[in-house]
Amino acid sequence: MLKEFKEFAMKGNVLDLAVGFIIGAAFGKIVTSLVSDIIMPPIGLILGKVDFSSLFLNLSGKSYSSLAEAKTAGAATLNYGIFLNNIVDFLIVAFAVFLLVRMVNRWNKPAPAAAPSTKECPYCASTIPLKATRCPNCTSEIRA
């Protein structure tokens, strides 16, 4: 059983999947940083100096000046700013995956169909070479 597991784990597809997963996780961190640190601050500035990661709705009834303060107090909050950041993260990752799949699909175009090398005899319906002028089965003369 151990030998079978080793063979399974060492197959190319499993190793490719593992490498893809690790690279995907690293790419996710890069995208999260891109959204949080590069994209959302200018958007927040344009929309009136809003920090999206600190936007929340307090459900506890008490007033808190920041999300960190509400979390420290254990208040129930709806963190819609973080949710917006995650939506932007998802859209960027989904677009990158779309572009990757599109590129791979272009690489893997199906091979063109091979030209036929045989034809059917019009008299006996047997298969004969394309260049044949006489059928070897019925001996009929084949016109081009």
C-alpha cells in the first residue's frame, strides 16, 4: 500500500497540482497586498479619504470609533470594508486565472486532421490507396 501511495504521489499530475497550489497561495498574498496597499488607498482618497478596511457597521448598540476598538471590546460588527477588499481580490485573481486558462487553451490547439491516404472504390466499396488507378479487389479501372 505504501508503494502504491508513493507511485500516486510521484505522478506528474499530483506534483503539478502541488506546485500550482503553492504558487497560487503566494499569488493570492501578492494580490491581497496589491488590493490593500496599492489599489484601495487611491480609491478611498478619491471617495473622500475612506479607508475601506476600517469600514464596519456596529451591531452591539454601543459606539466605537474604529474597527480595532470594536473588535477589542468583542462587539458584533459587519465588516463590509474588508468584504469589499476581498471582492476586489477575487476579481483580480479570477481575471488572472481567466487569462492563464485562455493562454493555455491557445497553446493546446487541436492538431489539424491528417489528409486521407485512402479512398473507396466506387464499384466494390473496398478501401484503396489514393493514387490507385485500378482496384486490386475488383480490378475495375478507377478514374481520377
